[in-house]
Amino acid sequence: MNNKINHWKNFKALDPTLKVLLEKASDAELQDAFYTDLEFGTAGMRGLLGVGPNRLNIYTIRKANLAFARYLLQYPLAQLRGVAIAYDNRHMSKEFALESAKVLAMHGIKSYVFSSLRPTPELSYAVRYLNCEGGIVITASHNPKEYNGYKIYDDKGCQLVPHLIDQVIKEIKAIDDELSIVVELSSKQQQLIHIIDKEVDEPYLEAVLGCQLRPNQDKLKVSLVFTPQHGTANILVRESLAKAGYYVIPLLSQCDPDPDFSNTKSPNPEEKIAYEGAIELAKQVKADGVLSTDPDADRLGVAVLHNGEYILLTGNQTGSILIDYLFSSRREIGNMPDHPVMFNTVVTSDLGQKVASFYGVETEKTLTGFKFIGDKIAQYEINHLKNFVFGYEESYGYLFEPFVRDKDAIQACLLLAEAITYHKNHGKTLVDVLNGLYEKFGTHHEDQVSLTLKGEDGAARIKTILTHFRTEKIHDFAGYKIIVKEDYMTSLREENGQSSVLDFPKSDVIKYFLEDGSWVAIRPSGTEPKCKFYFCIVAKDQVSVQSKFKAIKEDLQKHYQ
């Protein structure tokens, strides 16, 4: 490690800002910044901004792009088709986007770079619309302001799936020194970088508006507050909702693309504190609901007015409500395709699957990560065995129409506004709808506990926790018998003393199914220094489900505290 630190200190051309950071860094900071290379995982790279190989900076970005360029060149038309590039509001996002374009240009690959920040789903659309060979998004999604990230896409606008990412990782490992990558463009290479904006914005917006199921319903009684959390959704969400005829009040203090997220306590719509300003405004204007997107606009959170209070819905709850609205509307309108299929993940609540089944829609599970859903869409697009009608994750990501192959909060805002309006016109709130689903399919409580463990010691601790659950013989949680254990790393399903093989790519996930229909899952985050514990608890009513959740959670915690 000391050799790496000295190499960076002695690098004469080191970026001046990074040089200052290097000189000021404490021993502990140097340890964390240099003990390893920033991991390029199945979701690309995400990490703290700063100096060193374990940080996001122009040198680690160059390394990732050199690897991506080498990967792309295996495709004969890559240089001609090019790569679409988008970026969010974070520190260094635009710089990293342009740096990415320059590295690609040095290898003869043209690029289409958005002139200013754009949502991640629009990047997915741009790849397809411009017939590119791939795509890049510079974003750290909902992470704190100190982070940034780098995601790569295939020619279908889908994040690279594991067997393709593995090829990029192989190229990364072949690059010994990120500081040795010199970026100097000839005038001919500079001409390979194209700036884009409205030529993609307008058809994307038109496609989003085409998602509507009930465009002509009465919208006069509904008002909604919207916040983009200082991120990329501001213009497109407001334009799409306005053109569709919805009355939207933006939280202006959170509309500017601020890299420091100055006017929000959190840019993550999964956290309650992210809604404080928006709910305050909603109370003032008596809005029916609050829509909150994350900075790169692939996730949507919602709070709805119910009995005088604003109730936050989880990703699982919103997904189930949207499934009910979407499929009941399709049935009524008569546009449900033959052999409809919905996709969600192994850590998504079972409630949505039960609702889908009621409407005759099959559910297929994937691993966590919307790329697996995008890949499934592409497979059925080729073989025509089934027709995609919806995809979602518990982590607030939804997709209605597959002109995008990633979760799309712009689409979701429009369809959720439509659902809120439809149900209000019929005397209901979304909470009423959810309670109706509980009455029909059982009360479900979904929850997640995250154990944050930073740095080298934290990474080791997360591995120890997963090893414990992988190897320990656990028979029950709080007296509720475990009837099935699935380990997606070993690809084994254990039931009644018998083992069978799981048909999933290998992933560090363990899931326990309990005799009462509940389940618990454990996995390390792919983008944050966290070990995540997922719960789907089923009972007859809210009192029972909360009591059961508390008991199971406390018993589970004994295994890692």
C-alpha cells in the first residue's frame, strides 16, 4: 500500500485538487483510500469522491472507461454506433462524463453526451433511440453528496448483466496503473464527441406520455406536490405531468440541481426525512399527495393524504397498488396481452405477485438489480413466449413500458398520478386501496434493516455475517419454523432435507422461507458498505403482523450482534 501512496505522491501530473487532498490526508484516510482498488461490481462503480485507487476521481474513471472501450471493440460496429453518456447533479459528474467521452474517442468510439444533467432512464432510452452500442451514466443514485458512481449499459439500454460485466472487470484487472492513462485527443478524435439534448428529450417525453391508460379522466380535483431532490427529474416530470393535465406544485427549494443537496435532509426517497419539506408544502396547499424522485430519477417515493395525514408508502406497497391499478385498468380497457408476465426480485414482497396472479398475470423472479429485469424483457422480445406488462423492485423502482430498460421514475410519476386521480374520483385514497388488498390477500409487512459497516474492517465483517448464515444450521426465527433455505451463492435450495439447484446467476443472497408464509433474506449491498436484511411478514391484521415482525427481527439480530 505504501508503494501505491508514494506512486501517487510522486506523480508530477497529478490533478492539483487531488494533490492537495493527498497532502492533507490522515493516516486513516490514506489507509482507506489506498488499501484496495475501487470495486467494479455488477452495478458498476460507486464510491466516495477523492484521491487514491479506492475513490472516484478522473484516474479511476479513465481506468473504467479504458476497460469499457476495450470491451466494446469486440463488437464490429462499436466505433460507428457509439456510446450515449448522461450524468446527474453530483460533484464531478459532468467532468467524469466528458472524461469518459475522451477515453472512448481515443479508441475511435464516438459518443453522444447530454448537454446537461439528465435522468438515468432517459439515458437507457437514448441508447436505443440513437442505436448505440452502449451507454454510460455518471451517478451515485440516492447516496450522500460525498459519493459518485459509474454505470454501463448494453445496446438494449440495459445495465450489463454479470457475464458481460465480468468481461469488463477482466479488462480492468489488466490495467496496472490508472495514472499511466494519458488522455490527449487529436482534432479528428475530438469530432467523435457529439453533444445532444432536445433531439432525445422530445421523443422520450412523447413515449412517456404514451404510457397513460386513462388520459381523459377528470383531473380537476387532484393536486400533487413534486420534489426532484435537487436531481435530474425536475424538467421532465413537471413537463410530462403538465402536458397530461395534472396540477403539480413543485417544491422550488429542491428543484435546483445542487450537488450538495442543500435543502433536503436526504436525497433518498426511501427515507422519511427526505419528505419533510415536501409534506410541509403539501399541507399548505392541501395536496392529495407528494411525489419524490431520487437524484438520477430512476426511483420514486410517494406520500398520500389519508384521513388528514400524509402516509408514506414503501416501494413494495406502491408496487402492489400500481399492479392492481394497471392490471384492473388493462382488463377494463381490454388491452391485456396474451401470456402477460411481470418481473420482480427475490427480495420483493409476495403481495404484488398475489395481486398479479388474481389478474391472470404470471410473475417471474430475478436477482436484485433492474438489469436482470431488463435482460428478461429482451429475451421475451426475441422469443415472443410471454409479453412484459410490468417490472418493479422493492427499492422504489418501476417500469411500465419497455422503451426504457431500467427503472423509470418519469413513467412512474405519470402512472402514479393517474392512479391517485382514478381512485380519488371513486372516493378512495391509495391507502384505502392498500387496505383492500390486505383484506383480500392477507396483511403484509415488508421492512428492511441495514447494518452499515464502512472500510476494510466493515467489508470483512459483512463477509463474516454472510458466512455465519450460510453455514449455521438455523431451524426457526422466533419460533416460526424455517421450511426452505435458498442460497444464491451456492445455487442450492434446501427443503425437507433435500437439495435442489436454483436457476439463478450466483449472487451473495440467502433467503429463509417460514412455515407461515413469511420470509427473511440477507444480502450485502452492491453499492454501499451495508449488510441488508429484508423481511416479508404475513399475518391476519396489523397488530399481529407488527408483533410477529418485531419478534422475528429481534431473533435474527442475535445472529450478528
